[in-house]
Amino acid sequence: MATPQNRPSLPEVHRSIKIPEGKGFWRKMLAYAGPGYLVSVGYMDPGNWATDIAGGSKFGYTLLSVILLSNLMAILLQSLCVRLGVATGRDLAQACRDYFSPRINFCLWVLCEIAIAACDLAELLGSAIALQLLFGIPLLWGVCITALDVLVLLFLQNKGFRYVEALVITLVATVGICFTAEIIFSQPDAGGILLGYAPKIEILQNPEMLYIAIGILGATVMPHNLYLHSSIVQTRDFQPTSEKKWEAIKFGTIDSTVALSLALFINSAILIVAAATFHFSGNQDVAEIQDAYKLLSPLLGVGAASAIFGLALLASGQSSTLTATLAGQVVMEGFLHLRLPSWLRRLATRALAIVPAVITIILFGEQSTGKLLVFSQVILSLQLSFAVFPLVMFTSKRRLMGEFVNPLWLKVLAWTVAFVIAGLNIWLLIQTFLGWL
């Protein structure tokens, strides 16, 4: 019988998905596909939309190179999560509890819970804004309605983990299809897009451009995704042999890389549509999601453009929020060995997000949601390095990882990315707080 100390992560779904033996590459790839898509939604959630829209409308295609760079960093870090979860059978939260003191673990847990609540706040506001834009539902009511998605998640969890993955993949695909249509409507310049992916020194020389660029970088890797991914890769029932673990790492990495490539397309598409529609039509000050929604159809001359944009926003918010409960469960079980019922965990997380949203809307009006979205991203940026550094440290420890330890080139690359993210986030925080003073 499993003790609290060795109980697997998410025990109700641990090794619940069978891996076919003796089958070909594509059958195995299909069996391993899923966790990467649950993680990818954090890279295209409503908290990222404002920076992408502002970057595209203000500077055209220039900041596409920043989106590409941040996505490459994300692919690297999520591959480390796969390696940790498969090689050790421990998620990131459990590994922290095993190797850090109780005081440090408590601090890491508190920081992570704050980050999850902040992320949930951004997703909740995104869904509420989408409901307001599409159906005219007041923002305050929309915030309350989005709390009901806990019922959907509980129903799907009872059906099996594959149903949760299927719903998230469907929502992600909806966002992708919507923005494919928006790109077709906006008719962007293909040459300008290709040039946009090439890094430019002017990004570092222009303070305003650099600020938005670091905003994109700072909001890319969601802290809770690192905890979540290292856990849900263990839902696959692979044999605990060296050969099968390497196979699980390979397929898990392919899964997350493909999923994050889709996230790259969607983030790029948001910026491309904003550039093609707003920047080159003289509307370079569009930064709010609501403004983008109102201007899309008139500027593009396509009546459905704004509605499709709103649908994509709703799908983005809902797909992101479905993963927050799982991440919260992983963090609470891993750090505290405390497991709450799913409905209670979800309600607690939702309450932490709803209360500041409702108070802000009542006191400052609906126009304050943009600042609240930015504030949630600042909180996420503050917490990020407290997840990235332990992840890189653990996967570089041979005593913990054995033969699956990061090779030297990967250690150097991972530590470089960790320090770059930390430095950029510190700079972003300083600039943000100076702007508020």
C-alpha cells in the first residue's frame, strides 16, 4: 500500500492509459499524445493576448522573433519536465519536498498557489470578456458564470483522463481554426512575416519595444505548467525499464513539442492579425482585447471576423482554466501530501480568482480589467524562476536522475535559459512597478 511519502502524483489517473506493445511509431505516438496539449494552453491563454495584440498593432511583425524565442525556451523547459517525471516517477512538487527543507517547501508552495490563482484570474477574465463581447453578458455576471466550469471538469474526470485531454485538444483546435480564418481575412504580407521572425537589434534599442518584448517573454512559461507536466506524463502505463523510460521520454517530448508548436502558431497569429489589421491601417494604439474585437470586422470588411475572434477568446479561456485544478491538485499533494476533493479544490481556486475580479469591477468599473490582466501576469513572472531553477537543478543531478541526467550541452543550455528568464522577469517587474508609481 502506498504511503503518503511514496504515493504517485494524481493517483486516481496514475498509469491509467495503456501503451500498446509491439506496435508501430504512430500507434505509440497516439497513446502518448495528450499531456503536451494540456500544457500548451498556458502558452495561449488570455493573459498572453494583450501583449501580442499590443506588440502587433504598435510594431507590426517585428516582435514575431520574440514569440519564436520564448516558444523555443518553453519547448526546452517542458522537455525537462517530461524527463523528470518519467525518470524519477516524481513530479516537480514532490521532488522539491524530497530535497528541500520544510521551510523552503512551504514558501515554494505559497508562491505556487499565488501563481495558480493569478493565472486562473487571467483565464476567468478572458472568458468573461468573451461572454460579454459575444452575448452582451455584463462582465460581473460573466465572471460568476465561468466559475461553473468546475462541473464540467468533475464530470470528465469521473469518465477518465482521456476525456479531459480530448476536451482540451478540441478547444485548442478551435482557437487554431479561428485564427487561421482571421489570418485569411487579414491577408498579411508573407515577406513581412518571414522578416519578423529574424531577430533585430532595434528591439533592444527601443525602450517601448523592449518592454512589450519582455512582457511576451515573461508571460510565456507558466509556473504551474512545469509542476503539471511532470505529473501528467505519469498517466501513461509504460514499463519501468530503462529502454521503455527512454521511449516514454522521446514520445513525451515529441508530444509537447508538437503541441507547443501549435501554441507558437496561435500566438504568432494573434500578433500577425493585429499587425495586418491595426498597425498598417493607422490604428497603432490598439492594446485592449475589447478594442480589437470592435475594430476587426469594420477594418477587415468581414462581418464574422469579430465573432470568430470572440469565440477563440472563449475557447482559450476555458481550455486554460480546465488545467488549473489539476495543477493545484499536483502542487497541494506534492508539497503538503494534502489531498482535497476535486470540487473543493476547484472552488477554492476559483474563489481566490473571483474575489479580486469582482471587487475591482465594482470599485473601478469594467475598464479596469486590462490592468488586472497585466497585474496577474506580473505575479506569474515573479513566481516563475522559483519553478524553473529547481527543475533545471533536479534534472542536472545524476544522483537523482541516473542515466537520464541532462547531458552537458543540455545543462549549459537549460541554466542559460533559466538565468535569461530570471533576468528578463526582474527587469519587467522593475519597469512595471516604476510605471505604477
